[in-house]
Amino acid sequence: MRSGILIAAAALLGLAASLPLNLARAQQAGSSPILKVDQIKPGMKGHGLTVFQGTKPERFDIEVIDVLKNFLPRQELILIKTMHPRLEVAKVVAGMSGSPIFVDGKMIGAYAYGWSFGKEPVAGVTPIEHMVRELHLPLPDSINGWPLKLVPGTKAAASKAKSDGKLGQRFRGEPGKYDVKAHASQLAGAQGLQGPSSSAQLRPVATPLMMSGMTPAAVQFSHELLAPLGLEPLQAGGAGKTPEPGAPTRYEDGGAIGVRMIRGDMSAMGLGTVTRVEGDKVSAFGHPMMQAGVTALPTAIGRVLWFMASEQRSFKIGMPVRDVGALVNDRVASIVVNQSMQAPIVPVTMTINGVRGQPTSTWKFEVAHEKFMTPTFLAIALGSALQAIASERQDITWTAKSKLKIKGMGEIELEDFGVAIGGTPEPGEFIRSNLVRAAGAVLNNPWQDAFVESASMELTLRYSRDIVRLRGAELLETELDAGQPARVRLTLVPFSGPEQVKVITVPLPEHLAGRSVSIEIGPGYAEEREKAPPTTLAQLIKNFQNPIYPPRTVVASYTTGDAGLAFNGKVATDLPPGALDQLRPTTTSIGPEAFQTSIRHVVPLGEFMIGRDRVTVTIRPVLR
């Protein structure tokens, strides 16, 4: 531990020592000269650059109020007042994050912080020296298994720093048990953004997330997940096809920049402002987007349509006009974009069958490749597509077959189902789908980098409520001889029509003689098969093949009291007495994991069942 602290301290000292060198390099790069924060005085006047409409930056006047010392660890914040007719109305504007601020013709930093419900156009400016330092941090050859590729025809190259295999903010949970909402909560906690913000709290200006081709319910669900992370989902129109005719080909100081989460038949883009361009590298936002460190997300030159003024939080409305580069670093003081890099994406196809009047509808889009973004926006997009094409105020039963292709690991085939009573499923339903869970689990696995090459889902709808409710279960015989099966009568209540009675036969082994056995009755889709906890990515992927029993079944399960073991991806059940002691290693702590064996008997059912029940049967002892 001590050596790790010393290494970290040495790295920080190295960064501090390199700061003057970075500033000197910036001065020689053809960019605007820099005025350091210790030269800033109250009352200084200057200007800023941002796009008010279109793609060309415009000036607005500013006056320095003062400097907040040590606002963040070893980082000051410059308070300014802005003067512009539009800003007098809009105050602090989401989407202006990164707008460069100048005093005496020298860049002092980026517009980045503000207050909600503020009545004055007062903002916080991140000092440019901190952003320049992050602009020149070295990058690895690959990011989460993705080589840092150059755009064809460019000459820039990535540095030769090596990836540590721990890039991005991985889900901290049991491998294979990925949960989008839990991951979002972990990220919000890591950034100190959990919980409601106070109107008196100075926070990073929110990043407006322009969403188009999405249903209002999908945008609302996005807000629930992403607002605590500093992203503000907004229903915006027309992602359009890029590039637009006449769109700029390179970023410029004060220009609009977008980070693209989804593109294609639907779109989602985080909008901000470029602070500084140095060659192929671009510094923007003046604060983190997700504070993900080294990452790789597609970026685009943006066009601003309008400033929307609001008492709570004003924001820019914009859209992408040309895809350029990749976000490669997401740090405390800024995001860094390389104009010559390409970020990975996940092509997604969703086919919906059975829609009235439109037998087949196909949606194609691309999702950013990232530990949190990929499963989150995959769920949002899939849910939005279904709701858009099959918006009905009647019962819908759906089944889905999905495929997830993993580079070097083959393809996972998955199955999902659902019943929506009284209308189309909400977009949030898809965060629990096996496709989304598998994508999140693979990308967040703790063993090795994983690259998702593609995802697809074929969904079939039926306009009916194909479910029955389990009203109760009853034993036909409460006592049995050893080896005799239990007969259980199930009373099932359909949506309409009379009750149904179904008798299922549950085999019971002879060695349970002299015991009382509790039999639990439940739906097949709610029962997971016995699988060993994964210890490698290959085992994790294998566990996602047929993870549950067939959905239209009843499963009767009971424990036998016999020992079972899970080790190295394999499961052994019904072990004889003493086997556990014989197999437990004595020279290592790495060994089989014991569990109590459960027996599951599967009975086909023509419909999905909801509800559970339990019955207990007594097995007579064997008389000798």
C-alpha cells in the first residue's frame, strides 16, 4: 500500500513539474496565449466565445468578480459576470460549458459552473492551466480492448503508454448480475452528485443531452437515470444525416461540440462548447462529462438552433452536423477530444413483428461502446422503438430472441418475454432484459477487456393477455410412501373465462423417506438454472446461455439436503455424505463453493403464469 501511495505522489509531482512545460507547449502551438489564474484580479474585463445560433462562435462581454481559492483540490475557480442581451435573459446556460473566456486577449479558462435558479448571469470559470495539463496527458494504445484507430488519411498517432486494463468506471457488483440503475447510482455517488442539489450549490453546468427519434416516455426514463450524473435529457428534433452541406470540418475555439451516445434511426448527443484547439487535440466543457478517465466516445461538430431561457436552468438546443474525432479523456477539469481518432460503436438492429397494419418494422442504430453508456442507451433505444411502433391501449404479450456478438468469444443467444397489461411496455422495462444485462455484464467483467461487436433483437407481439394467475396449490395426498411422486393441484385464473385446474406430478427420490419436503411452485421464467459463479469471461458468457427455464412452464422445486459443489465453471449435485470434506482442499483457500442441492421439475404450460405458492408433503419412513 505504501509503495502505491509513493507512486501516486510521484505521478502527481511529475504532473505539477510538467505544468510549465505544458503551458509553454500550448503557447507555441498557435493557440491563444494564456493568462494564469494568479494574474487574475477583480474588475478585469474581457470577453467569451460561444455559439448562439448556427456554427460560428460569437463574442459576449465578461467582468471578473474574483477568484475562489482551492475550490477543488489544488484548483481555483474564477467567478465572472457575463454581459450579453441573450444572457441577461437566460442567465447560466447548459451547453455553454467550455466557452473560452479571455482577458486582455489571453485565455483564462472555460465557462463551466453555475447556480440553479440564479437571477444574475454569474458563472464559474475553470482556469485554463488545469485544462492544458489534461490536454497533454498521455494516452494508451488501446482503450478497453479497442485500438486507438486513426481516421483514414490522418497522420497523428497515439502515445505508447500501456493500458492498465482498468479503464472506465466498472460496475461494482457480482459478475453476471449487472443492473443499469445500480450502476447509475454508483457513478452518481463516485462523482458526488447523488441526491438533490441545492439552489445555493455551485455545480458544473449541466450537459444538455439532445434526444431525437425517441418517445417522450423514453426521454423521461433517460432523465431518471442520467440527470443525477449531470446530463439533462431533452426532447430535441432532427439528428439529421451528417455531414450537413457546408458544415465545418474542424473544431474551433468557442464552437459547439457533441458527444454522441446513439446515432441512426434515433439519436442522443451531449452538447457543449470547445475551449481550446491545439493541433489535433481539443479541450472542452471545463468540467467532466462522466469523469470516466481514459475512454473512447464518438464526437461531432454541433450546430446550435436556439438558447432556451428558463427560471430553473436555461439550455442550448442543438444537433450534430459532422462526425469528427473521439472523446479520449474525461477528467476533473475538462474533456479531451482527438480529431484524428475513431471511437468504437455497437451496431444494433431491432426487428418488431406482429404490429397491426405493419407486419414487420426494423430499426437500426449505433450505440457508443462504454461500460455504462452501452447497456443504458441500448435499453433506452430498444424500449423507445417498441413504444413508437406498437403504442396500443390494450394488452400485449411479447417474446424476444436476441444475439450479442463478442469479439473473440462468439455469440450469445438470449430470450426474453413480457406481458404489458393495458398498453405497450414502458422503455424502462428493457433494463431488465437479458440482452441489456448480458451486454452490461460482459463490458463490466473484472477479468479482461471485452469488445461487443454487434447486438440484435427480434421481437414478436401478440395482442392478448397470455397469462394466468396462480390462485393456489393443493396436495392431493399429504403423506406419501418413499419413492412415490407428489401430485399437486393448481388452480389457475385466466384474464377472462372460468378457472382452470391442472394437476402436476412431482417425482421425489426414495432417500427423502422420513422427512417433510417443502415444494415451491413458481413460473419457469423466474427460476434460474444451477450455474457455477463465473471466474473467467468465457464462463460468464457460457452462464448467459439458457439462464432460465422456458417461460411458459411451471417449475416445482425442493431442496434435498444433499451437498452440491460449484467450481471452475462446473456444478456437481447430489453428492454423497462426506464428499464435501474429501473434496475441500487443505493447502489452498481456492476451492469448491458448497451449496444445498435443489431439484427442479419443469411442467409445460400454454401461458405465462404469475404468482407463487408452497405445499409441504410428509414422506413416511421405510420400515425394516
